[in-house]
Amino acid sequence: MIKALARGFFEIVSPSFLRIVLGAFVITFFLCIFLYFGFIYGLDWIKVNLIAQNITLPGWVPDWLRGSVGVLRYIVAGFGVFMLLPIIAFTVTSFFLDQVVHVVERRHYQDDYGMNNVGLWGNIVIGLSSSFKIIFYNILAIPLYILLFMTTAGVGALILYYAINGLVLGSDILLLVLLHHHKPPVARKHLSLHKMEYMTLGAAVMFLFTIPPISVISLLIGVAAAVHYAHDRGLTR
């Protein structure tokens, strides 16, 4: 899987793959700009309609601090966009996953090219399924997160986080690739035999999601890696 991840990362040198990456970057960038100014507008509205009418700063507050209140909304808006970046990137790149599979297979595996087309709707279903399962399982794991955070100084909680999300995300990424070659029952049978491998893949993608510039393309890299892994292990035949 490490070899497949490395090959997936270096797909960025492919012009076809690079076009998908640039498209994801552009869409993500404009969505972030839109959200940034949306946050600022919302904070201004809250300040004018809710806070300013009910709260008056004491007279002893220095002028420089009074002036910084207006600047604070820019910082809060930027922080909000930063925190939402992984979700934005995940949503945007989920629309390109089918294209990534076709690009990588067309470049490296023309003799074993997947003829099934998952399509945009399939991408959306798999993306929404992953998002729902990640949210659901992480909510269930909150007590364990708290316990491990308190007893292992956060290390155990971090390991559990990558294990849970790696299993969910990795299985859906590899399933997407297998569906290009097999019907769903056969694809899921192959999937069930490679749990440790796709958990490693998913954990690596989740780690990349924590690195802001790379988070935009981490899912695309993960899908490219899954294509290489599936073909190397003969799962597409």
C-alpha cells in the first residue's frame, strides 16, 4: 500500500491528472472566498443586530482595543474557513473521483481498463455515504475519544481517530475503483479480504486532510493510489 500511495502522489505529474487537480483547486478556492465573505457578513449582522444593541464597552477599554473589535471578524472568518477546508475539499473532489480512476487506468492499465462507469451520481452517493458514516461513527466514538485522551495524553485518541476514519474512507475509495471492474457483490467480496490495506489507505488520506494545501487533493491522491493497489493485487480481474 505504501508503494501504491507513492505512485498515487506522483500522478500529479500527469497532465490529465493535473487538470483535475487544478479544477478542484479553483472550485475550492472560490468556495472558500465565498464562505469567507459570508462569514464576515454574518458577523457584521450579528454585531449590528444582536450585540451592538445590547452591549456597550466600558469606558476604561482603550481605543486601540475598541478598534480591534472590527478587525477580529476577519480573523474569526479566516479561522472558520480554515476549519471547514477539509469538508469543502472532500465535497468538491468527490465530484472528480470517477474521472481520476479513468485517467490513471488510461495511463497505466490500458489492457485492464475498467468498463463500468460509476458516474457523477455514483460519486455523489459514495461521497455522501462516506460523510455520513464518518460523522456517525465518530459521534459514537466520542466517549472513547475522551477516555483515551485522558489516559494516553491524546495518543490513543489520535490512533482511534485514524483507525475509524481510515476504515470508512479507505473502504469507499477502494470500492469505487473495484466497481469499475465488477458488479457490487463481487466488488464487496474483494473488499472484505483487504481490510488492513484499505484502512492504511484511508488513514493516509485522513492524515493528508490535516495539511491545508494538500487537503484539497488528498482524496484524489487516495483514489489514484487505490487504482494502483487494485491492479497490483489483481483485484480488477
